Amino acid sequence: MDKNLTALKPALVWKHFARIADIPRPSHHEEKIRRYVLDCVRDMGLEHCEDEAHNIYVRKPATKGMEDRKGVILQAHLDMVPQKNNDKVFDFENDPIEAYIDGEWVTANGTTLGADNGIGAAAILAAAVAISLAGAMLTAAPLSSTGFMLELGIFRGVKMAQLLPLAFFCLLFVSYYGLFEKDRKNDHLDPRDIFTALGWTIPMWAVLLMAAVGLAGYYYLARTGHETGVTISDTEMIFRNDLEYLLLARPRTKEFLVAFPGIMLAVYCAVRRLPFWTALFGLAGTIGLTSVCNTFMHIRTPLYLGFVRTAYSLLLGILVGAVMIVCFELLLRLCRGLAGKYGRAGRI
């Protein structure tokens, strides 16, 4: 049974459809799929809103020079009809659809596939991602001048370019998730949310964890830029040199060891409704996105090396991220088991 839908073409469409198939979304229970769509459009910076009936509207501005053209509307519903075979044990509100490839068809194991408009939603997301990627190629355009090519001028503000996206992520996070309220229903930050947070009782483990994150962030920012007082360890230098020797272009260690796995973990935690860990891993993931942009700021480096470097980072990051997700899930279950056991012991 071939379950690798991402091997199908067009790859971007099937990538999103495979992700949508993993999200339970029977009629009248579309909360998880709405959250996924809203997270995607927020990441792409697209204008959007959700009405009282939970319809989602997304608007992509016209390409420059095309403002006078007629707009195109793409529409799809997000839910699916939950039907299964009589002998199939399946919970549509919690279990992912078991999609697989059967010859020339994509079908599901004992249930409806949810492709009547799941594929439509995936196509819309794929189109939006493709447009965003086209815009990303403009990053290097302002630096493609003789002065930068000859290193008579260098890109200034590297640390600020790293810090601002992190601050923007924090703003987006608290605007959408709030300050970790369990009963939050809106997707914006009210002043009363901030005043309420001032009265929180914060556990010591959270304080220590935030302190560790702060120190890690300081270390990260201190070693970025053209001038840095942070010395790279001999072990890391040897590791970098080995990658340089083995590969066409050395992938950035912070991308494939920290940032890209962080993005995968952030998505995983968001689906699991773990906002604290979503925030933590999301911050790590933001580092990778800014690092990719920074790669193309080295305009004197051939452009194809930037793509190769990023591709290596993405491939290795996916492998590392998959391992980290498994480890995180095991640790989460262990901690919850110990917490439950400790709680029972306390009551006894």
C-alpha cells in the first residue's frame, strides 16, 4: 500500500492534500482544518478574515502592473462527508484519513477520502505558496550592483534583520493564540489580555526555560553579522569543514539542526494544541526563515549555490525534524505519565 502522496505531481498540491488528509475535519467539526488554513495564510502574510459563520476569506494583492486586471476567486469547502465501511473502526473527529495510491487512483482505507474539496483547499494553498516563493526571489535584487559584487559595500543590519522577524513572530503569536488562554475564541490581542497576564503565577520551570531561551537567543544574535566576538568551537569548525568537503555547498547548521526541525515541531505542537511549545519551536523556526534570506544577501556568491545550500539544509532538516518529533512525543508521554502517577500518589 503506497501512502507517499507527496511523490505525485504537481508535488506542491499533493503535499498540502496529504497534510489536510491528516487533519480530522468531519462536517460541523472544522476547527482543526480552519486553524491550519489560517496558520498558512498568516505565514504567507496574506490579508484574511473569518466571519461569524467561520467562513475564511483570503485576499492576495495583484502583482505590480496588474492592478487593473479582473480578480480571480477560488472557493472550496473545508469539511468532508464522514462515511466508513461497516467493519472499519474509525473516529472521524480524531483519526487521520488513511490515504494511499491504488494504481492511477488515490483512495482511502475503509473511509471516504475527503478529496471532494480537500484537493481544492490544497490547490489554493499551493497557488499561494508558489506566489510567495516567486516574491522571495526579489530578496537579492537590491544588492545586485557592482559595489556589492566587488565588496565595496556590504549588507548592513544583519542583527536587526534577524531580530525583527523574531519580534514579529511573537506579535503574531500572541495576537492569534493570546497569552495561552485555554478558552480563547478570538484571534486578536486585547489590552485586558495583557493586564490579566500581569497577575499570572508562573511556575519556576517556565521561568528557567524562558531564561535558557533568552540566553540561547543572545548567543545566536551575538554570533551573527560581519563582526562578532563569539568564538566558534573547534568541534563545530571541524563539522563545518567536513560538510564543505562532502557537499557542493555547506548547509547552515542553525537551519538543519535547529530552525527547520523547529518549524516541524511547531506545526506538530500546533496540531496537538500545545501553544507553549508551538511558541518555543516557532521562534526557533523563524531563525531558519531569516537565515535563508540572509543566504541570498551574499550576492557575490553564485545564486545556484544559495539554492543548493538551502536544499541541503531543508533535506537534512526534515530528517532531523522527524527524529525530533518522535523524541518529543515520547518525552511528552513520559512526562504526562509521571505527572499522572505523581498526582495519584499525592491523592492517595
